[in-house]
Amino acid sequence: MFEKFKSKSLAIPTVSGWIALSALLFVGCGSEPQFRLNAVHKLTLETEFQDGTPIPEQHIQQVGNLLTAFFGTPDQPHFPAGHESLVDLQRLNRAAGSVPSDLSTGRGLYRKHCSHCHGITGDGVGPTAASLNPYPRDFRLGKFKFKSTKMYRPPTDEDIRRVLERGIAGTAMPSFALLPEDQIDALVDYVKYLSIRGQVERALLEELTNLEEGEDLLPPKTDANQEDYEYALELVMELVDPILNKWTNAESKVVPLNGLPDDFQQRMNFYSDAGKLLFFGKANCVQCHGETGIGDGQTENYDDWTNEWLKRANVDPHKREQVQPFLEAGALLPRKIRPRNLRELVFRGGSQPADLYRRVKAGIEGSNMPAAPTLSDSEVWALVAYLIELPYETFFSDE
Amino acid sequence: MDRFWSLLFLAVPVLGLLIVLGAVFNVGLHDAWLPESIGPRTKGIDYLFNLFHIIVAVVFVGTGLLLAFSLFRFRATNRKVASYVHKSIWLELLWTIIPAGTLVFLAMHQLPYWQANKEDHRAFEPAGAGSSDLETPTVRVVAYQFGWRFIYPGLDGTFDTRDDVISENLLVLPSHQEIVAELRSMDVIHSFAINKLRLKQDIVPGLSPRIWFMITQNGDWEINCMELCGWGHFRMSARLRTVSPNDFEDWLMDIVQKRGY
Amino acid sequence: MKPAESQFENQESSADQRAGFLRRYVFSIDHKVIGLQFLFSALIWLLVGGALAMAIRWQMAWPWTRIPIIGSWLFQSEGGQISPEFYTMLFTMHGTVMIFFVIIPLLLGAFGNYLIPLMIGARDMAFPKLNMLSYWFMWPAFISLLMAFFAPGYGPGAGWTAYPPLATVWEASPGSGWAQTLWLVSLLFVGISSILGSINYIATILFLRAPGLDMFRLPMTIWGLLITAILQALALPVLTVALMMQLMDRHLGTGFFTPDNLIINNFETVGTVGQPLLWQHLFWFYSHPAVYIMILPIMGMVSDILCCFARKPLFGYRPMVYSMCAIAGMGFVVWGHHMFVSGMHPFMGTVFMISTMMIALPSSVKVFNWLATLWGGRIHFTTSMLFSISFVSMFIIGGLSGIVMAANSIDEFVHDTYYIVAHFHYVLFGGTIMGVFAALYFWFPKMFGRMLNETAGKWHFLLTFIFLNGTFFPMHILGWRGFPRRMADPYFSGQFLDLLPLNRMITWCAFAMAAAQLIFIVNFFYSMFWGPRAGKNPWHANTLEWTVSSPPPHDNFEQIPTITRGPYEYSNPEHGEDFWLQVDEPEGTVENGKMSTEDVPER
């Protein structure tokens, strides 16, 4: 009965609209991501050594080519020849690449779990990073806080795995304990890979500042300059090899757990009292961690990842115009770090006595927590006993 | 065309019912009904879930068929004139009283289950009441962005002492024992949920709600956060491991030993 | 009193007619122009909200893979995969946009404004300038929500429910900074706009009815809008206050909702002894009635459309009105069912469970009355009718799953799972949006004077209906498997990995459903300009808006009509035709020829 309202068919405009829409879906599919240049470090070096003169673009290009030759791309990782024992290429391949659409764990673990904070490059500036406190770790310095090895030594595989499995309480680093073992293995290797790549990149960039006018880091390979090329490559390898060797030897630099008193468990209170004296006295923990241990002593410092460019490029963090170029290069806004609140029940690097011993004995790399060479082993254990006791101690004032 | 439209609306109850039946009886759709159950707590909830769905399905199919039938029967091509009917007090009464009775029955019928899961326990603590006369919970759950901390009272049976045992993101519990857990949050609202126990309890910071449950199987299960807690909400899961009571003691002792006591 | 008032207002709006283009079409105080302004803004936001939903579905089906368009635009250096806080923004904004910028403005702003004066025989709203203000208060809301998209953290990330402390503490999540503030400001403006609108509707319906139009001769549409307006006027101030309190918590250092001594992202809250549950109570005290605000007007409109195309009086007019009132009244005492697992006292859970169960009763009465209206009718399957019937069909599903969830023991299991998502999408999409389409197809001829293309309309309906069910019905299955909502990657821990194929299927259906809307867009704009002319009363309906030309003239009625009967006198044997307008028109003015039983039946 309402059929008298006839109008033209709308099939053609509709179907053409659909075609246009589906075409839109394929617009700008873009290329696969690339590793980002360490622009902050480049800027730091330029400010430190060259009064702000930029490093020539072709040199940067050469560094990039070398890195690609050594380490490949985020989708196709390589590893320098002769160091295959350090990381397993098969594992790297599982962690690298984009997330497969069927969610099989064949590839893409890093981008699935890590890259939104740590970034594809491992530079700690993924999309989520800026709003986290503390910032996600920038792997490229090769510094790791919670490890069993000595200061300035890379962590062992076990150390990285432990952080992945337990997470770091009190930070945004979650626990990945629910992932299967082999996936964690792959991620451990990939973290090492990113870290080593970052360190090599830094070393090469630093080397650039030593070059004479007109000199190249690695001249283009031609028949004529075969010798020059090989010499230059040797020089480059001299920079790269020590970094890799350090990682290979990490295992041997584990801080030994010396001098654990036999009666440590039985006489906890005794050691704890001794530790308390050290806390306020010889070890001077109180200076940073404060009298109540909540970490309100020294709060004006930055960590190494920030000091790296603040100090070397002599930037005043309170002057926006000085900081701004670095922010644009990819640094995060400088943020002061607080000494640990020792009353939080759990410690970021593990709460067992062995963990605490290593934190006190070897310090925490990258932070302002120093190693304690002047303390004897038994003194360190006494401090450990006090640290275990501290969270349950009632607050005291004006000691 | 009118017939086609009637059939289209007929498809709603028919297909809907078929899909749900397929899910329930595992035909065509595998593992599409309720997840497995690992404790007695689920019994009542699953029973209610099934009961409600049976009643709802009857209404769904009944009204759906009625709708499709009247569309088919009273399509304009089939009729010259519509009937001029305004109301029927008896029909109104009928379809007020029957649903009302059903709803009242459902409401009353499910009350005891809610009570059993939420109130009938000595650990029940109304918000704000003093907690001095409550039993000590088996475990205290502390939720934070984005992880779980499980604190056991340790050997002395009281919390906030030096021998508390702390486990991050791994909750080990004895099976076949009633567990009382006290939930706390360090930062925002989280929700402690074990899917296979049909258990869910929001943890509002400042409140410390208690839950109790029993798991009758040994194995590994998952704890999820089910209340939006920030960007990392999706990864806030922890492992729940149930072991025999003896193994639980051993595990606890092992940690106590490692802590150096 | 009454005539004098309306006289005054009408003079004012007549002056409007003589004014320039800007006064006439942009800053107009004519209710029809304002209604269309609301309509177009809301439809544009519907596209935005739909696009957000598509992005959500992409992430559910292919998590962390390169997402089309957005990926290469925002996350090129991350391989085009979105970040988790972007996902939280997606569902936060999807909910906010759809509820506050689409459904409520569409129902009350667009249809309320357009239909109320026409259907009650008034020349305009009671307060035309207030009406204009109510629309223009939406613009600050639009702008600040748009700004929120570009604030740090990609936009607010606390969900549309904005639970503190996640929403009150700046450090709590990437989107808890300026984005959240802008979100709050935006909602404040929406709230003010809606309060102004609802006062206006109440006043108009109560005082400007044409002579003879007593309350029980009002069409159900008007009843729905009236009750909704009352609901809004009573509930919205609570939300407005709560939003102010949250703003103060964030900017003035008050502590209504934030407890003391929290450590969030290494920021400590100090000295704010607040209670997050308070926000939940205040928020749901508005937002549960809001659910009825979003469905009652559509219930009214669907009742009218069903009667018109079944050519049959509404079955049980008074029970329909009473059940609407009952839903509205009881809607105020059920909000706690959103908080069964929140840690509220279990006894409160019992109370809210019982009230929630009982609110299903008036809804079921309505459903049975609709069925009885269809029974014995002479049903014409126009597009508008098909959408109306699907409203009934879908509302049954949404209502029934509501009963399941009302049982608090079951809710403890399905809370925050996709069962909830399925439920409210069946009510809000299957119900409200399908009803909106029905109303658009029904009143489009009145609004633009031209008919929508029926063939395209039926395709639009068929595809939408199929894919709507394909999208939302499987979500029940996800729900009773425990699949959680609001997670950027629910497969993270492996527990729900087996539900990935089902999610893919849902996503394909969602995409197809979105594509089907293109038919409507093309139809809408084509027919607006080139559709066949509609005439006064294309559907042979009874209510007053069909007695004036399409589109209606500026002051609607040349003479305020005198109403002689109710709105549902279809197929009255005492009358020659199967419809009987509410007014007795002078001889020979019924436009579209006679409607009689000898009409050639439809194919």
C-alpha cells in the first residue's frame, strides 16, 4: 500500500562507496619498523666534543650500515660472527618480527609483550613510556640494576630471566611468569641482543668524534682500497669485541656469597642490631635512605640514564631551553630518583638474603647506590639482617 | 516478501536456541559452555546459571515464535482488515501475574546461594566493622598495578611479623581446605577473579574484603584482574597453584628457610 | 495563564522566521531546526563511535598486529601496532561517545525536539531560547572531547565509568592527566545541555498541549519522552555534582573519592580521606536511570510505529503508560546491581537483586502488549516496521539476559565479562539504535518532505539485522566462558586463547555491519534531495504531525488544532478508512487519496 513512492536504485553509489572504503583500509600500510638511531647520544656527543657541530650525515649512515650488517633489522636479526654462543639466533627470531595474526608464538614476542614500553629499539621510549614512573629501562647503555654480577659487568641470563619472571614490584614492569619457559628464553636473548646492539652503537658513535676531517669510519669497499677497508674493519672490531666479550664472561663475574655466618638464621636479632648500627654509622645508609628508611634522605639525584646526557652535555635540567633539544631527540623529561623505601616489604631486586647481600656488596649500577668495598662480609650480612627486620620495625623518630 | 520477513524473525529463536543447545551439549561448538569447575563453590552458581537459562530460553523461544507467527499470520497480503481491539484486562492480568510470580520465585530461589557465598561465614566482615574477633586469613592478597602479592602469616600465624612469607604473582594453596583470603589494594581498584571458581571480588583501596573458597583439584590455574586498573590491566594475572596440604607445608617451610629463619 | 504564555513565545519565534540565514538555520530557536541540528551532530558522532568500535574489534581479533589507518598514522615506528593505553582510550571513548553524544542527543535532542511540539499541537517549545542554549551547550562538550583525543596518553583511559582512583589521580594511567579533565568538562556540558532540554520538554508537554489533548490521548512517543525528561531532570543533577566533585578532587585537592596513602605509579596520595565507592554510587545513581533514558523514548516511538504499520490500535494503552512509569520509578532503586562485586555490603546486594528482578516485570508487560498489538493486525513490512519489529525481538534477548545477570550469584561470575557486553549491546544497539533507525525511516518524510528509498532501506535492515546478531549473540558464549572485557589483550595469559576464532568471527560480522551502514548514509543523503515527495501523511498515521505539510511550516500549525480522539484509532469500523486523524479536518483535505480496504494488497 505504500508502494507508490518509487525512487531510483541506490546500488551503484553504495557499491562504489564500499569499494572506496575498502581501498582506504589498504592506504598507508607502510613499511616495517626500523631501529631508531640513538639521537640523544649523538646530540650529547656533538655538544660535548664539537660545540654543537652536527656529525656528518654520511658518518651516521656508516654507523647505521655497520649496525645493520652486525645485527640486522627488527624483523631480521643477525648476530656478529664468532659470538653465536652468546645468543641463540633461533630464539632471536622468535622474539623479533611482528606479531603473527594467528597468535602462534612463532615470532613477535618482543613486540607483543615489551615494545610498547621499551620501544622497538630497546631505547625505553615506547608509546607508553612517558607516563611511567620510573621510566622503562633503556637497554642501550648495557646497564642493568638487578643482577648478580659486579658493578659495570653485564648481567647473567639468569638475572634477566628472573626479572622477566618476577617483574619488578613497585614499577610498571609486570611478571611474565605465565609465559612458557621457551618464550621467556627467547625474550632473555632478545634483551641481550638489543642491549649489545645499543652498546655497539654508542661505541661507534663515540668513535666518530675521534675521526679526522675527511676520514671515514668504514670507507666504502672498492677494489682499490681493499687494505684500507680491512684495516678500518679491524679497528671497528676492536671496538665491538670487548663489548661482546664482557657479555660472554658475565657468568664469571658473579658476586660470590662470602662469609655467611653459620648462626645467621638462629641469631637474626643479634645481627640485625649490629646492622642497625652500621646503617646509621659506618655504612652511612641513613644519608640517602633516611632515618626511618623510607628513602627520604638524598632525593636530588638523577639516575645514570639521565645523567648520561645531563652531565656530559652539561645540561641544566631546570632550564627548559637546554633540555628541549634532547627531548626532541627522544629523551624523556629528567626525573629525580628516590632512594628505595626500605619498608615496602619487597625489594625490587629480590628479597632473599642472597639478593640483599649482592645489592649491598656490589651496589646498584645506574643508580646512586654505591658498592660497599669498605665493609667486611660479616658486616654486609649484618646489614642484610637489618634490612629484613626493617619493614616490621615500628617507626621511630629523632634517633 | 512478507513471508520472508516473518521467516527472518522466526530464525531468531530457532537459531538462538540451536546455538545455545550446541554449546551446552558440545555439538558443533566445542568448549562453548561454562568453563570447568575446580571447587564446590561453583556448584550453586552453575545450577542457578543453568536454571535461569532454561527459564529464559522458554520465554525467549515462546515470545520469538509468537512474534514470528503473528507476523506470518497477520501479514497484510493475507488479510483485508485489522481487528479493532484496544485492551483486555484479563490478558493484562495474566501476563502481569505469571511473570511476576516467576520473577519472585527466581529472586527468592537464588537468595540462599548468595548468602552462602557472601554472608554465611565466620570471616564475614561488614565494611567498617572491627576485625578483632575474626579468624586469621590463610593469605592476604595485595593487588597493585600490575601484579599480585600474596602474604602468608608464616609460622607464628599472625600477619605483620618478621616471618611473614611473601610470594609475588604466585599463589600456592592447599587443596581440599577452606581458604579465607583478605584482599587489599595498594593503588587503584582491582578485582580478584578466578574464572574456574566463578569467583570475583573487587578490591577497592581502603576496604579489605574477605573471600572464602575451596579448591578440590591439584594443579595450576589463573588469577585475573577483572576491573579496569590502567593501561596494563590485561597483564595483571597471577598463577594459582593448588597442592596437597603436606606439599603446601613443605613449600611454606622451604621459603621460610630461604629467607633465613 | 497557559494561553498567554504560549502566545508570547510564539511571537518570539515568528520574529525568528523573518531573520537572516544565521538566525534561521544556525542560531535558530525553531524546535525543528534545533532537532535537525541535534540529529546531524549525533549521526556524525555515531560514525566516530562506530569507527572506535571497529578498532576495538580489530584488536580483539588480531591483537598487536598492524592496525589499518590508525597504525600507520600514530604508531608507524612501532610497526603499526597500537599501545595498551590507546586501547583503553578506544573503549572509554566508544562508550562515552555512544551514550552521551549519540543516543541521548538523538533520542531527546533530535526526536524530542522535533516531535514534541508537532505531536502535541504546539507552535514551538515552551522555552525556545533555552532550547537553543541546550543545543549550543553541546558544542563545548564536542570540542573538549575532541581535545581529549589529542591530550597526552591518547585520551582518557579510565573507562566511561571513570572509577577513581584511576580517574582522580593524575599519575594513575597515561590518560588520567588532562585527557580525563577534558572528559569531565565535556560530560559536564552534556549534562547541563540535557538538564536544560529536559526541563523544556516537561514544561512543553505539560502546558502546551492542544485543546482536547488530555494526558491519556498522548501518543506513546510523547509519554516516553515525558517520562525520560523527568528521569533526566531528577538523575542528572547527581551526575553533574559527582563530575564536579571529581574535577575538584583532581584540581582543587579535595578528597571525595581518593583514599589516603595510596602509592600509584610511585605517587603517594596524602591527606585525602576519600571513598571510591561513593563515586560508584553517585555515578550509577545517574547512569542506571540513563539506561532507561536511552530506551524509554524508543519504546514509545516503536509503539507508535508498530500500531501504524499493523493498522491496529495499541493494545493496552494504559498498562503501557503505567509500565513505563514503573520502569522509570524503579529505575531509581536498582543502580546497585552494577556493584554486586564492588565490596558493597552483601545485604545491599540482596536488596538491589530483588528490585532489579522486579524491574523486569514492567518490561515484560510492554513486550506482551507489543505482541498483542501485532496479533490480529494487518502488518505492512515497511523498512520502518522491520526495524521496529527487530527492536522488539532484540529487546527480548537483551531483557532476558538482564534477568540472568540480575541474580547476584550469577553476576559474580559474569560481571565484567562479555556477557555484560552482549547484554547491553542487545539493549542499546539491538534495541535503541534499531529503534532509532525505525524512527528515522518513519519520520524522515516529515523532516525532509521526501521518502527514503525502501529497497535500499530493506537491504540496510537485512544486513544490519543479520550482522548485529552475528556480532552480539556469540558474545554471550564469550561471556559464559569468562572472557573479560576492557582488556587490550585477553589472550595474554593463554587462558582464553581458544576463544580467538570466535572473536574473529565477531569482528568480521562487526565489519560487515559497519559496511551495511553505508547503504543508509547513501540513502539518507540521496533521498534528502532527490527522493520522491512525501506529502502530508505518507504512512496514513493518526497523530498530529501528519496533519501539517512535510516539512512543517515555521510555526507548525496555522491554527492550533482541537483534538477529538486518541492517537490509535486505526481500523476503527465506525470510520471509513483504516486510519482516523486525531483532529477532525475540514472536508476534502486528506491528501493522499483514500485509504480503504479495497487497496491493492502488497506483493
